[in-house]
Amino acid sequence: MKQFMELKQLKDHVFDGMSIMVGGFMAVGTPEALIDELVLLGTKDLTIICNDAGFIDRGVGKLIASGQVSHLIASHIGLNPMAGQLMSTGEMQVTLVPQGTLAERIRAGGAGLGGVLTPTGLGTIVEEGKQVLSVAGKPYLVEPAMRADLSLILAYEVDRFGNITYNKTTRNFNPVMATASDKVIALGRKLVDELNPDHVLTPHIFVDYVVMEVQHG
Amino acid sequence: MDKMAMKKLIAKRVAQEFSDGDVVNLGIGLPTLVADYIPHHVHVHLQSENGLIGLGPKPSEETYDPDITNAGGQPVTLKTGGMYFDSALSFAIIRGGHVDVTVLGSLQVDETGSLANWIIPGKMVPGMGGAMDLVTGSRKVIIAMTHTNKGRPKILKRCTLPLTAKNQVNMIVTEMGVLEVRTDGLHLMEYNPMFSIDDIVAATEATLIINNPKKMEVS
């Protein structure tokens, strides 16, 4: 990790037209404070990579509602009616990717792989325009690795080195996304002196900046 | 039968398909109800693709934790022995054949075991979520759904909507009966005695292979 930073410093790390991976599953595990700041900054023409479209008032849905997203790559958009509307009017491009393929493409992006071979999507429209390879007599779709300019993730405990744990089902896409972008900013919920090295889920070498969540009340 | 009675009946029948120790994924909607009817002597490990195994009942006010949800985003609890994991491991579990049974709803299923449940072009585009991976990787795929949609058959010779996967469905449970997809076609294994075989044939577009079906347990 390079350093802890204030939320306001997010402006130094974003630019119009960039691609951003955002952790979370139906907004559970999404770093809401970082999303709110990005909405305030008004950064435009974003490609957002996230499991889903969130809700109009939660998760990446807030960026969609504010018109900042030109391309959404997700597995599901059903809980955010605005995402469906913007897709049908052509105001936002939506690329739907099977959830397991999305996770694995991101993992490959962080792991130095060119992509993955998966049986998921064979014989469906997901296969269209893709290469099919046969390995040991079985067909697989070639799904390319995915990376982004920035990952915004939600951590739970963070130590002073930037090692991270996650809490319960907020983990979801956060650990893989922490490996697959040029820059990684984590929102931490609890600052601790030390973490048991065996309990670290994202090693600090993947994390560039940590913003600690302001505790309310 | 009203809609809720149908759903309960379907959920009850699906719950009889599990064996002790099975890892089971239940989809959103009707399949979620199945958890309420699993026989007490059968212990299954419920997996949720957002990253947990050991799904417990709905939380009370005291046990509610916004950081524990199922794949439908609803608050849930975790049983003792359960655990959390990330999305990449979750789908390694799913695609890797470590889920014994997946239960999901569908818009259409056909006699070759293909299913369509993620898009109605021009009308509804929610996305496939984890469904494509679940039906491709799970050892057994059970479709739990009402037999028809406003009187129109959902069990077809060939799906007309874009597919979720080809030839992956093993069993279909509806309020009318239990069907199995086999290499020679779609078999009617059990029928609900509230309906005649003719009723079932009439409500099904697919060709049914009917060879002494049993009465469905509908207690």
C-alpha cells in the first residue's frame, strides 16, 4: 500500500472515460462512500464493471442514475429499472456476462492470464462472436481476461500496511477486483494494529490507497 | 389450485429430491421456498452464489446482519459450520461440479433439457446472473415452475426464447407432475391426481413419454 488518503483525494485518481471495477453484489459489499464521492465529482463516460446494476439509490446504481456510466459490464441489471431503460434507449451500453465468467475473467486479469476456457454459455447467445476451443474432447468458450484502470473495493479490517479482511457476504467480487486494476482504492471499515497473517484475504501489495470510513453516531 | 398452493406443492416435491450431505443451490422465487420443506432427517448444505455455504433461516430482529445476504439480496443467517468465500471460489464450486443439485425457475424448458429463463427480447432483460454457470456446472438441475403461463405451455418441443443453457435440465417439477429428461425424451414420472393425464398432455407442448407414471405425493 502506498498510503491512507482522505475521501476528497479521490479526485486525483479519476478521469473521464476511465474503466472502474466496483465490488459488491446487489450493493452488499459496495464501497458506498467512494461511489458517493464519484457522483459528486461527476466523472463522465465511465465503463463500470460490477456484478449487477445495484439499485437506483444504492451501489453503482447511483452512478447510472446520475448519467455517468456509458458502458456497464455486469451479470444482472434486473433490480435497477433505470439501467434497463438507459439500455433500451441506447444511452448506456450494457454487456451482460455470466456471473462466474465475470469473476473468472477478472481473476485472470489479475493473474497474468490471457483468459479462461469455460463451458458456461455454450449454445447460447453468449457464444456469439467467440472462439470455441476443444480440450480433451470437450468444447469451451474462450473468454478474455478483464482489467480496469481503477478498482473500488469495500474492506472490513485494514491494518497499517493495507492488509485487508472482508466481512461475511460483503466479500463477493472485492478480492478478485483488488488484483485486476492499475490502481486499487479500498474503503476500510475498521482500522486495526495488526491482523493475523493467516486471516489476510487481500495482501497489502495489491492495495494502493485506503480511505477509512467515517463512523457515524 | 391457487398460485400459493401450487408453489407449496412444487416446493414440497422438490425437497424430496435431496440426499443427506448434498450441496444445494436454490434460485430466487419459488425455489427459495424449497428450503422450508426439506425433511428433518436430510441435512443439506445450502449454497448461495454471492458467497456462502450454510444458509440458515431468515434472521430475527436480533440476528439481523446487513452484511449477510443471499443471492437475491435478502437478509439471511449462517448456520454453524457455514462459511463465506469470494465470487471466484463460489463459481469454482458451481462450475467445478461441487454443487449436487441446483433448483431454479424457468420461462421455458424443452424436451432436450434446454432452458430459457434470462431474457425476453424487447421486453425484459434482467441478465443471466449466475444461472448459466449453475445449470452448466451442477450435477443435477431441477426446474421448479408452474406448468403453464396464463394457460400457455412452458414445456416445449424447442425453446423459442434465447437459451440459458443447452441440454442441462434433468428434472422438471410442476403442480401437474414430475418430468425427467432422458436421452430418449421427456418422461412423465409422476402426476398430480388432481389432474388427468390428458390434462397434462394438453398443457404440455413437448412430446411426453408416458409409461405407468406414479401418483405424485401431494400431502
